[in-house]
Amino acid sequence: MACPLASRSQRAEDNLLQHYRRAMELEVDFFSAQPYRPPRQGLSLLVVDFDDTCTATDSIGLLMQTAIEATVAQADGSSSQQALRAELQGQLQWLVQNYGARRSALLEEILPEPEEEAHDFDMAWLGDFIDRLSEFDREMNGVVIESGILSGIKKGMLARAGASISMQPGCLDLLRRAADAGVPTYVVSVNWSAEMVRAALAQEGLSVVMAEGDGQSASAAPPGSVVVYANELEYFGDTTTGNIRRRCECAGDKGRLLDDLLLDLAAAGEGGSGISVYIGDSMTDIPPLISADAGILVGRNDMVRQVAAVAGIDVRLLVAAPLDLTAQESHADEAPVLWEAGSWDDISAFLFNQQFKLAPRKTSSFKERAPLNTVAHGKVPRVLAIAGSDSGGGAGIQADLKACMAAGVFCTTAVTALTAQNTRGVESVHMAPTAFIRQQIAAVLGDIGADVAKTGMLPTPEVVEAVAEELQAQGLVKLVVDPVLVSTSGDALATNGVAEAIKTHLLPLATIVTPNIPEASKLLDGRPINGIEGMKAAAEELHRYGPQWVLIKGGHLAGQVTHPDDQEGDAGAGLLHSVRPGMVTDILFDGKNMIELSEPHISTGNNHGTGCTLASTIAAELAKGADVSTAVRRAKKYVWRMLERSMDLPLGQGPQKPMNHGFAIADWSADLATAAAGSAGGSAGAGAGVAATSYAAEAAREQRAAAATRRSRIPNRCDLRVYVVTDPVCNAAQARSNAEAVRMAIDGGATIVQLREKKIDGGAFLQQAAEVLEVCKARGVPLLINDRVDVALAVGADGVHVGQGDLPAVTVRRMIGADLILGVSVKTVEEALRAEADGADYLGAGAVFPTGTKESEVIGLQRLQAICAAVDIPVVAIGGVKVGNAAETVAAGCAGAAVVSGVFAVASPADACRELLGVVDAALAQRGIS
């Protein structure tokens, strides 16, 4: 029973708040009528904290519960699930209690009670406090990672969870108003899942995009959209590994983000016409709150007010803030002021009052929002590669040139040595004179210039020292150091003393150093490096020599048990099935954060030059403007795909075969696989114009035999459980746009979307695709375009689906590249096998049942089962599939069900998808698939 006194007190508080707001309105009306009016005020930047500032419910707790339920769902039997849930809940309880106890102890140590009388601003104390608090938050994130509790979450689950988060009244309206006005608008969060944050913000149709990389550009923020800057969970395939991509963990990170955005606006000349505003609620928001022109405090967090009082920060009511903050003069000895708001409506009234000056930035159409080209800041990105020449063409300067070209970057060179080598090994080395190496560097940098330098083979200590001196003399500030000391075959590529010289002269200048395990060991005086923990220790020790970042490459541990979660060993082909493949794990370290970067191990003899290529691609990405973490991830993705597209290439007879750096232009692996298939059963093509006894003919036969017995590529993964296909007739009948219908379907559980439009021209289709893509990206669900490869590429979709009468799958794969999803419609086993060989990632088989949306031959369940059994890529059932028969298609071997009218011809696509997802998941569970 409610307490009467409490009820009367609440009513009195509500009445007082109403009078307070009315007083504000009257005050604005009064001053608006006066002869003097302050100058109209612009808003140049808006940054808003997410957790408890925008939200009315606990997002971190929801994320943890989502992780627990995802793990429990994979257990067999209700009793096993119950026991596992109890165990994980106990683990979560310990994490919460440990965090609370240690945080309380820390605050008791570093946060005194405020003095009764006001005092001067104490920046020194506040700086120490923020450093200690930030260090603690980073350490606690490490504890969560070590617990493994965040592993096992499927893609899309966090987006659906985020869409259920309750938001503070008025928050989304204010964000939309600012974004629509062209104000660069960011939401920053220490939440572990940017995917969840984005979905929460997109609940009411707000356009939300993800920030890329760690460094941010306010002037490049897309008009009309809110940008999310947060941490992200790392995925292996479609499942989280338990690791966190750390970007925003603490107060220090939030402060740095705001500083970066303000500096960027100043550099772009856009920061002088308005004020910067930061809105937050907690201690971690204090650095950006006091750095912004207007730091607005929301909520009733007592701790942030205690910190402000101890630091000498003044907290005043927002109603007392001057309407023209641009007229205020700031002085170093003055205390910062935080403005306390009672609600989001109060903040909106303050920001968008009659003095607000709408100064929209240049808006851009979806065509202008295509992926950024490589030319940044009006100049061609340039890399200077300083390394030795590989006469076999696989590594060294040759690899540097090819890697930079593939990344879209201009590469100049300074050759340090000439080698006579092939796939069998190094036969001879001829070193260039040190003075000549200096001349090459000076000649290039004195004319063409470079954004980044990359070093490889430096054969003598004198060369190392000379290179370091010349780079310093030329003023180059970004340097990637690949410490090439020994060739793959064990041949020495550097004389005694080079390792020590690199540590002394180059590492203090390095942006990043990229040794493999033998190289790291040699740099550390021969210390053995065993397993992941050994790699982490090596990274920490190398970092002490001065590089900003250290990347320890773990390829030499492939096939060993390198991580507690990787017990399966080396099984790269397992990516195609539910068995987890062997992993290659690299360690990236910036002095504070230890990041594990893993991908499936690809076992191939065509791997000569991987280290050179990785380092050069990192340099190329840095030259294009990426931060280090993003550059490393992009480079690893490129090298992984290059290895996959270079398997079994007949280039030489020794163990060190080179790779195909230009696989996106000429995919020799696919060509040879096609030739092998074309010559199967006959001797034609064995030599193709050369003598049958020649080496070339023998190599061709060996390659074709190898290609015929292996899979030509590793497919991209996609979640096909609820595959929705748009239909313009269905949506028109329901008076909905495609974008609105897709949003409802995804909110109900759709895992992948295909946009199908047969009767509109390309321009209209492109516009529609852009609108649907924004909805899909905001919710972390891939969008495929039906038939129109041009539209898919133009809009930046996640892939394409084609039928038998469209462009051949092999042609489409060449057009879209290796990393976009390709689906192919099939009706027979023969069509299925051909599509798989041509590069399909999944098949759409049907029509399985009679359908009213498209005339098509019905193949039935028996043929569907035969198609599923014949191929190794996943199959989704299409045609006439509904809730009532979807389980039968999954039982036949399908990975999901494709639905048109069953979702889009009904009043609630969300309810239809939710029901279908339940049916599909239950049917998959019957097959032992979680």
C-alpha cells in the first residue's frame, strides 16, 4: 500500500515542477519582447552520453543477461540448461559484487568529502582522480573479458535486445532535431556493444550510424544521422568470442573523444559559429562536461556532484544559463560551470530557443555517402617502403608495391639489398651501400613525399641507424617497423647487431612494430615465447622500447593449442560447418590495452611474404587516415582473404610459394578451379599448347588435381534463420514503405533481408535501397539486393541474390569481390553444385511449396533434402514457406526459411517474424544445432 505522505510529497513536487517550467516560458517571452536581444546562437557540436543519460533502464545488465541466455540455449536438455544458467548467474553475481566492492574501496581512498565552503578549482586533484578512475574501469573490463561471460552471443541478438531498452522522454526527439539541423551529433558509451546502443537509439526511426576507427572527425559526420562511438564485442563468424574491441572504456576516453571532435571542427573552420554541448550524468562524464562550452548535467547521481564539489566545479541550474554562451570569456583561473537540467524538455528549450541559429551543414544524398575513397585531405596517400628486393616476387619490396596498390595507395621505394631467391630459398644477398640508401630516401621524400614509411629488411646496424637518422631529418612522423631478421626458410637476412640497432634507433620512432614470434624472440635476446600469454608478455616488453603499438603475429603457433578456447587444433575447413576451426591469434598492444585478434587458420604453402604484406597494408591504411587499430584489422582481413585465394597456386617447386596480391583483379585460384572442372573426365587442357612432358604441363595437371579435390573458397557466413524478402504489392496493400516494413520485420527477429523490386527503374531502386540499408545497418542485419548487382555496389549493400536467369554466379562473384554475400536460387542438385563451385555463400532452394507471390516450379521436400545433402554451403527454403510448414524445411536440412507474404502481407511483420523465429530455432534444436 502506498504511503499517503509520499504521494502528497510527489504531487507537491510535480506541481512545483510545472510552475518552474511555466516560469521559464514566461521569462523567455519577457526577454524576447525587450529592445535588446542577444545575438543568435548556433550549435556546432552535440555529444551525449548514453548509459543513464539517454536510457531509463540498465543496458549493461541487459547485455549480460542476453549473453547468459545465448550460452544456455546451446546446452542440451532442460536440466543441463538449468544448471548452466545457475552457474552463469553465479558468475555474474560475483562480477557485480567484485566491481561494487572494489569501486567503493577506490572511491573511499581517492574521493574525500567536500569542504563546506567553496574553494578554487583544483585541476591537479581532478586530473589525478580521473586517471585513477579510468585505470580502474579499464582493469574491470579486463576482468569481464577474462571471465568469458560475453562469449556465445549470436549476431542480431544484441540489436533485438537494444530495441527493447526504455529511453528517457524527449531524448530521441532532441537528437533527431539536432541531426536534422545539420549539427554533428554523437552518442558516446562505455557499453560493450555499439550494436546494442545503435538499436536502442534507432527505435523511433532515428538514423544512426557507427563510428569507424578510434579517431573521429566531426566535420565528416553524416548530416541527418547520429553517430555512435562505443566499444564492440568481437565476433568469430556470427558468434561473439568474449573479447571486447576497446574504444571507449572510461572518463579519459570520453574526454579525448570530445577534444578530437573540437580540434577537427577548428581545423575545418566549422567551430567558430556556435557552441559545443556535452550532456552526461556520471563521474566518467566530467572531463567532456568541463571541456564543452556547455556541459549539461542530467539525472540525480550524487557521486558526480560530490566530485564537482571537491574539485571546485560550480553546478548551477540550466535556467540560469545565459542565452548567449558564445559571449562568455573563459579564464584559466575560473572554475568550470556545469548546468543542471531537470529534463530533456528543459535541455531542448535551452538549445533550441528563439536565439537558436539554424546553420545546416552541407547535406549529402546517399550517392555522396558511398564508402570514402582513398584520397584524403586533397592529396594522394603515399607510403615509402624501405626494404630489400625479392627476385622471386613474393616478399620484400615487390610485396610492398603490390600490397599498397591493392589498398589504393601510391608506393615509393628505397632498396636496401638485392637478393637472389626463389621458392626454394635465398641463394645470395647483395647489400646496397648505406650512403646510397640515404640518397634514395632523401630523393623520394624531398620530392614526392610520404605519409607513412615502412621498413623491412635492413641488413646491417649501420643501415638501421642511417634510416632512422634520415627519417628524423625529413620529419616523417608515422613509421611501421617490420623487423625482418630471418627468412621463412631460416636464411639470415641481417648481420649481427641488427636486432639491437632496431631496438635502439627505430622502435622509439615507430608508430607500430610487427614482429612474428621468432622475430620477437630475437629482439628479446632469444627469449622463448610460448602461447598467448607468452605473446602478451613479449608485447609488453617490446613496448618499453618506445613504439606506440606492438603487434605480435601468432602464425607460428598455428596448429598448437594457443588459447584455452581453441582446443580443436588446425582445421581451417571447419569454418564451413559448426565445428570451430583452428585459430591464428595475434596480439595488439598500445601500452594499456591488450587485444586478441583471431581468425581461422588457412593451411597453404602459398604464404611467402605475409609479414611484408601485412606491414605494408597497415602502412597503406594509415596513409589513408585510419587509426592504428582499424588499420591492423583491415590489413589482417586483406591478408586472410589473400591466403584463401592463393591456395595451391602453381608458382614454383619449393616450400615458399608466393601469393596473389591482386586476387580482386585476377582470381587465378578460381580460374584454375574452373579449368579443372572443364577438363574433368578428359585429357584436354593438360598442357594447353605445351609439350605433355614439360614442367608447365605437369604443374597444370597438379594444380587442377588439387583444385578438383578442394573447395575453391571459404564462404562468407550469414544467419539465414528468418530470411525476409520484400514485396512492393504486399507493402502497398498495408500502406507501408519498404523501409518501414523492414524495420518492423527486423524488430521481430528477421536475421537477413532481401530487397526485391522488379518494376522500378534503377534510380528509384537505388533511393529505396539506401533507405532500407539505413534501417538494416542501424540494427546490425545484412541487406541483400535481388538481381541488381549495380544497385548493390552503388549503395554499399552487404550482398546480392541472383536467380538462374540472371548474371552467372561466377561473374557476379568477380564483380562484387570476395567479401560480399552471394546467394543463388536453385531448383536442382546440378544447379546447386554449380552455384557452390561458382562462389555462392548460400543457396535459396524452391519453390518448396506452391506460392502466390511468384509463378515457379514446385520442387517439394524430397528434392529440397537432396539439395541440402549435396552441398556444404547453407540452404534456405523459398517459396510458399509459412509458420505452419517452416519446421519441415529445416528438418530437410535447411538453415532457415525465406518468407515473403507470410511477413509483409500481414498487419504485424514483427509478430510474424517473432513466431517464425521460434519455429525455426525449435526445428534447428531438433537437429542439434543451436
